[in-house]
Amino acid sequence: METRKSQNGDNKLWRDWRTALSFSSFYYPVSSFRINAARKPVAAWVLTTVLAAETVFMALRVRLDFPFLAPALLGAVVVQIRTRRCFELLATVPLAAGLALVRFGLHLRLLRENAAHLGVFLGLASLFFMGVAVLRSRPNELPERIGAFGVAMAAPVFVIITAAVLSGTGHAHPVTLDRVLYAFDGSLGFQPSFLLGRLLARWAWLGGLAKVSYEQVPVAVLILYTSRMGAPERTRPNVLLVIGAASLVGYLLYALLPAAGPLYLFPSRFPNSAPPLAGLALLPVAVAADIPRNAMPSLHMAWAVLLWWNARRSAFWVRAGYGLYLALTVLFTLGSGEHYLIDLVVALPFALAVQAAFLVPIREMPRSWPFCAGTLATLAWLGFLRFAAPVWLGSFVLDWSLVAVTVVGLVTLERQASWKLPAPEKERRAVRSSQELEAASVRL
């Protein structure tokens, strides 16, 4: 039985890496044009043909159920809309339909079964037209178009490589510390993940909405990023760099306290009945190797918080949208059984450290109070949970006090750090105008 599980995990790991290599090669024809074939029509036609062949190949071979791939490819549509090329937008849908026809033929049953993954074909069609736009661009248009194509490609390539990396965490950590995190949540007086799991099971519409929101991380990132493309002045850090840095550092932190989530710790009991803490030994527990060890800290929570923070100076409807996205993320990360409440708590200082790292120059990071506080709080929580169980186990008041101090203190520090950002151009112009008026009145 264990041998079969291990073989299945190895096959999945190999499939993920093979998909990553295949999809990364999608970018090669366009990058080759930029380096070797600029302003050469014959080369442009050849590379367009290669790009078309790659598009059809990916439509035939890509795993439609690949986690987060459809939202990542839909991010290409977001970037394409930002470029405002009407012909490409109008032609994307027919091409996507053609790619779906190539994959499924006239089997309507297969089409219905894979309706949730049709965004893959829409994204592939969008990438094809954006690539053709690069290959056909004039020299003065090339930097902007290849930049947009690179941004659109970044999301799916990152998602695929990330899935391949996470597939290996089960082999690197055959046992997890899920019982430690479960016990801490229980020491708060209840099990939040089980409670919200029952809520989502009872209200299916809310669970479906939260799940859709949870899976749209690439779309949410690219919507915020593209809303600032072409802005004359940036008043917030680059969202792509912030999310990318949070992801890379978060994957390293997974190794410090490997855990999978209550759904995998108690698969037969979640979410209906949470086992009591009495008699639960806080020992490492074996979890199936094909389950990623990506619970602590919750990167979905960190991403949602970072997007909300960086959308603060956007229009009201943008801020409201990302606030709703954050609330639904909290709901589904817990209700799906993928995380414990403490995973979301530790994600706050982690997100603060990442955000603060992009608000100050590198040489000033050691003197940045938000950066130092976020970093130390993240590492302190990981060490406290792993090595100080006799202190926090059953300490209701202490545990809630630490959670409250973490949430309130870190949110306060982030707001103080954000106030030090340069004001938007309109605000600075208003300040300069008022100062000029005051100076003129003084001279008079």
C-alpha cells in the first residue's frame, strides 16, 4: 500500500516537472525573436508558426486539473485587456473555442465535465495573440509588448513550477507537526477550521463563492498590477515582486514547521467532529507523501493581506473588492481544512516583514522597525509553537493574548509604515499649490 502511494507521488512529481518544462518553453519563440530576429519578416513568420504549434500542443497535453493553472492563464486575459488591442480581444474567444474543440472534439459530455477548466484555453489563446503582437511589433513597440507578454507568462510558469516544488515537500518531510498546530487551536477554546468547515458545508453557495475567490490569486494579483501599468509615479511597491518574494520565502519557512492541515490530519472526521485534545500526543504524524506541507504560514492569507494593503490607495471599489477577497480567503483557508487558525495569525507578521522590505532601501532594513518586528515575530511564533508546547498548551488567556497582540500590533505597525510612503502626485501638487499660495500671501 505504501509502495503504491510512493509510486503515485513520484509519478505526480515527474508529471508536474514535465508540465513546468513544457510550459516554460512556450516563451522561447518570442524571446528568440527579441534576440535574433528583430525586424526580420521571414523569421517572424517562422516563429509565429512555432508559437501556434506550441499553443496547440499545450491545449492537447496540459493537465486541465492542474491546481490554479486556469486562474493563472486567465491572468493573461487581464493583461491583454489592459493593452486595449480590440482585434486581439475579439479573436481570443473564437481561438479558445477552437482549442477546446481540438482537445475534446464534439464530445459534449467531456466539455461539460471540464467546464471549470475552460479558462485554460482562453488563457492560451490570449498568450498566443500577445506573442504574435510581439513578433509583429515595430522596434518602438517591442519593449512594451514583450514586457506585457512576460508579465502574462509569469503567472502560469510560476504556478506550475511552484506546484512541482510543493509536490516534493511530502518526500522531504514524511512526517508533519499537524498535531502541534491542532492542539494550539484547541487551546483557544474551539477548533475554528472545523466550525467554519461545517458552516461552508451547510451554506453551499458561500462555500462555492469562497472557493472561487480562493483560487483566483493570479487574477487578483494581475488586476492590481495592471491597474498601475503606465502610471507616471509609483506610490506602492511592485505587486509582482512583493507576491513573488512572499512566495519564495514562505516556501522556505514551510520546512521549519511542516504541516498539511486538519483535513489531512483527520480525514474521516473533518469537519463534523473535532477530536478532543485529551490523550492527543504532540508527536510527528505520518501524512500521505502526495500532500504538500504548506500549512504554516498560510501563504494564501499572506497574499490576500498584501494585496489589501497595496490596494489601500486605489479607488474605493478596488479597496472594497480586495477587502471582500481577504474575508473570503480567511473563510475558505479555514473552512476547507487546509489551514489552522494559527497559520493565518503567523501569516500577518510574515506579510508585514515582506511588505516593509519593499518600503525601505536595503541598507535601511536593519533599522526598519516594521521589518524587524515582522521578521522576529514570525520566527518567534514558529519557535514558540514547535518547542514551547508545555507553556502554551491549555493556557487559554496566554494564547489569546499573544494572538491579539500579534494581530493588533502588526496591523498598527503596517499602517504606520504605509503613512511614510510618498503621497500620490495629485496630493503633492495640492500641497505645493497651498505652499505657493502661503508664500505669495507672506510676500504681499
